[in-house]
Amino acid sequence: MKILKLTFKTSILFWMLVSNPLSAQNVLWADKVLGFSSEFRPLIYGSGYRTKQILGAPNKLPAYGDSPCAWSPADPDGYNEEWIKVGFEKAIPLKQVAVGENFNPGAIYKIYGYDTSGKEYLLTENKPGPVAEKSRMYRIFPTYNDILCNAVKIVLLPSKVSGFNQIDAIGISSDTKPIEASINLAAQASKDFKRENMGKAINSRSLEVAPVISSDGNTLYFTRSNHAQNIGIPGNQDIWYSRLGKNNQWSEAVNIGPPLNNADNNAITSISSDGKKVYLINKYKPDGTMEFGFSYSVATKTGWGFPQEIRIPNLNIDKKHGDMEIAVSPHGNVLLVSFQRPDTEGQRDLYVCFLKSDDTWSDPVNIGNKVNSAADEGSPFLALDNKTLYFASHGHSGYGEADLFVTRRLDDTWIHWSEPENLGPAINSPEWDGYFNIPAAGDYGYFCSGANTLGQEDIFRIRLIPEIKPEPVAIITGQIYEAETNKPIEAEVVAEMKSGNDIFTKVNYQPASGEFKLILPLKDIYTFSASQKGYFPVIEEIDLSTETGFRNIRKNIYLQPLKGGQQIRLSNTLFSQSSSEVTPTTFKELDKIVTTMATYPNMEILLEGHTDNVGEIQKNIQLSEDRVNEVKKYLISKGIDASRIQTKAWGPSKPIASNLTEVSRQKNRRVEFTILKI
């Protein structure tokens, strides 16, 4: 286990481990506990080691070792018999019973079966004692031919095998094909994919963990400890970074320096989609000391700003159980937090918090037992599609102590997720592996490992197969200019989903900090707007509904200043072909005129309508007149006085493009307005 340290002896934990995938088999696993002798209850919170952990398919096997996701009798070496009786969802002709022993196997003394009338059958009686295996799927094949079985009882003699004797699962089958414990592998994840050590520019003989890659894939941040160039005590951890050069080579890693690094332990946990905000463990105090907490820092002209605290209510973390990990959503409005508190399944669980309208955070909500188990879940990373979650778990069957998994959000409640899938043996090695991170392109996954390193843990990457990638996204980048001077100006950039008129994401563009950047998932149509006081807002449409792969889209925006004589062209999609009826999806653009005229109560405008030259001139003039009148009618319906709006219909007489092609003719079919007075 590798640790990102928080103050007050609290920590951010990294988990992972190893083995080989096994094929799944159709089998009935116990779904109810009918009785038991005792259960181990060592944990302050949750239901670890209790009888309910025996239900369902194995959660530890085929790996071995102590697991709170298995049933354990209360006394590790008691001389009394311990037993548990379980039921199944239906009765089946009994051909096989399988008992998953994940820790200190060999204590099974007797196994009983029960038919639908409740009659008891002794299926096997053993001489308990230590076995060579560290774990096993213990199977029996009863000689009875007529048992229609719906319950099984397992009897243990704990004194015969030293230590706690844990049972992961109990299954029955109506055939003799051996029941196996299986790993829920992502499709194609078992294939032999090669992972790549990031090399000496990033890795050293020191410890490098927790990679955080920028959305464009060009900057890699990570945490390094036991290094002579760390600030303060070399054994403490600092933030370092490396940049990808034009030759596709990573630069020599550099200590990021103050104010993000100080004499305490420092680490980045997430980065915003535009790369201009980073999220950090601990609360930074002005005197240079740290407290347990969570912070963010914003990029400035001169570097990263001093970290500011983010307060998360009702964490209920005490110093003894204070481990916490946090991932921030691409839009900065959702936190996924891993920690332990009274409503956890057992050890640390994943919770979700939402940013509220007053810029405070909601109380954490457990994301549910599809993801969370009685064991530890942590190391969360939410991909840029805002749906795909990668995390580490001890509570889902894997290759060792803990593995990396992927699950996908099924709705907007954030508590319904798909069945977690193991990322496979190319990523989950026989050594320690942890912290998965992916850029927008989805081409590589970055993670840490203790296998085949240059010293201690190193950072690796692997080319991703489609089955474990997040959904593809588009990166929209650009700058905002004043139309008349071509001078960059500050502005708010907003992307809304056209289908629901909901703000999907927004950024404040600052010319000094470079380009704006938005991350938009594919398969949707967005309205894209830029606005600033004193300028008429621009609205455009970005149609990603038919895109199937990652895209980089460059979009510079030019804002027209609000002043007398200024002419502003509206969208070409205000009307359908040969129609004067305003398209409802373009009401947003007309609403911008309403808002502007409400802001400037003395403002008067001239609406002008234009058409292409297809058809009769008089009909086109009439169409352009009908269109400007419809726009005027809409503005009046929103409270704008009719006396402030003049109209003029030009028909095809003032083209701005050739009428030789449909594309150019579309440019001529337009409505413009001129500010007469402001």
C-alpha cells in the first residue's frame, strides 16, 4: 500500500495487487442466511466479516488473503464447532456444492444439504486440518441422486486450522462441471497488452506515484518522495511535473515548487478540464503549515496561486480513521470522495458531493453497494466523459489484494452504476499497481506500479483498448476577440445541451491565461455562447451527434460592441427553408436581444430581412418581410415595446455571398439588426 500523506497522521491511500483470470460459470450462489453460530465484528463501521458477506458470488477469490467481504466466525481458534446455514433462490437437483475458502482453508468439518421439505442430508464429513493451498474452491459431488436442494449448512472446526477461517461464498450446481471463482474482466482485458515504463525523465530510484494527466495529454503531474530535491524533508512527498515535447518525448521532471510544495506532504489529486485549476490534499495555512483538508489552486500570469480551502460538510472523519481520497469531475461541480464513516459498507467507501448554487458543497452521499463493498474502495478517477469511473478495490474479485476497476454511471443520481469490471492482468500486475488517469483523447491510461521499476514505484502507461476507454469527447479550444479591433477580451463561455437547455459546462476566458477549453461528450448537440458586458453575445451550435471518435475543435469567437450604428447578424437557422416561422430551438438567440434591450432601456434597433435569389423576387421580398415581422412579434411578446423596433425587408437585393451553391445561398438567407440608439 502506498500513501499520499495528509496532516494529523491521516492519509490518502493507494491500493492494488495480482493473479490470473478464471472463466465464469453458471451457478446458484447463496442469497440468504438462515442461521449461524457467530460472526467476527472487529470494524467500527459497516458489516465486514459478518454473515451477509457470504452471500452472492465470491468477492475475494480467486485471490487469497484476509477479506472483510467474507464470513468469519468470531473466535479464530475456538474448540467449539462454528456453522452457517444459507438458502438459495430456488431448489435444484443437487450435483455439486462449492465452498470458497479465501483465508486459512481446511477447517471444513461437515456439509449438509436440505431439500424443499427441510429434510437434512449429510453430504460430506472431513478430517479438518491445514492444507497446502493459501485459498481454494472446495468442491464436493454428493452421491445422493434425488435431493432437490435449496439450502446448505457448513460446519467448521476452527481449532484445527490456526487463525481466522473465512468463507467467501457458497454455491450449488445441477451439473458436475467444477464451479470456479471468476473475475469480472472487461471485454478483451485478458489479452496480452504491453505496458510502458515512462522512463528516466519521469521515474527515478525514488518513489513516483499518483499520475494526473492534463486533458490535452501534454502535462503529467505526479507525486514523488524520498528525493533529494524535494522541499523540506526528502522523505516527504512533493508535486513534480513533466511536459510532452514536439518530438513526443517527455521532458525531465521538475519540482513544481512553492506555493504548491512546502515542507509538508503535497500532492495533486485532480486537474480541471481546461488545465487551469488543480486540486490538492490538505489545507494550506498562510504561515506555511498544513491541516487535514482539501484545497485548490488557480493558474495565474506568474504561476499557480496560493491554495484555497474547499470545505466538504459532514465528513465525520476522526484522526484514527482519517484516510481520504478525492476526485473532481471534469466540470468541477461533483466530488467523488473515498473515506470511512458510520454509514460505510465497511472500510472506506466512495461518496458523491454536489456543488450547490451558493458555491458550497452538499453532504456526501454513498454511491451504493454496486461499487462499494465491506472492503476498501479508493483511488477514484472520473474520466472526461463525466460518466466513466476508475477506482481501486479490495472488495471485488481480482488478482490479489486489490485491483483497478471501471464502472459507468447509469443516471444523474450518481448512485446507480454498472457492474465493476476488472481492468485485467496487463494493468493489475503481480506487484503493487494504482491510480488510473486518462487524457481526453483516451489513447493512453497512466498508472503506478511496483513491477519492473527503476527503483521504488514508477509511473507507467498503456495503450487503451476500446472496451476500457471512457466515451469519446471533443475538446473545444479558442480565444475571444473584439470584432472591430481583434483584441482579446475577457468573456464567459457556456455550452448548453440543446435537448434540455441545461448548462453543461462554462469557463471564464482570461486572455492572459491563454485559450479557453471546454470538454464536450459526443452524441449530443450543444449551443455554444460567449458573452461580456458591453458586447452582444454570440451563440453558435456545435453538432457532435454523429461523431464517433475523439475530436479537437478550434473555435475563435468575435464579439460585437454595443454602440450606435453597430450591425449584428443573427443565426442562419432562425427559420426553416421557405418558412417565416421562428424555429423554437433558436429562441435562445432572440432571448439575447431581449436581455440586451432590457439592460439598455433606451436601445432601439432596425431589423432587416434578406433572402437568396431563388424564386420570384416579390415572393422573396414578402418572405423577408414576414420573417422580420415574426422576429419583432417575438421580441414584443417578451416585453419589448414595439416603438423600439423598426423593420426593413430587402429580399435578395443585398447578398453577402454568391448564390451559386446551396452553402453560399444559406448565408444570404439571414436576419440582421442594427443598433439605432443605445
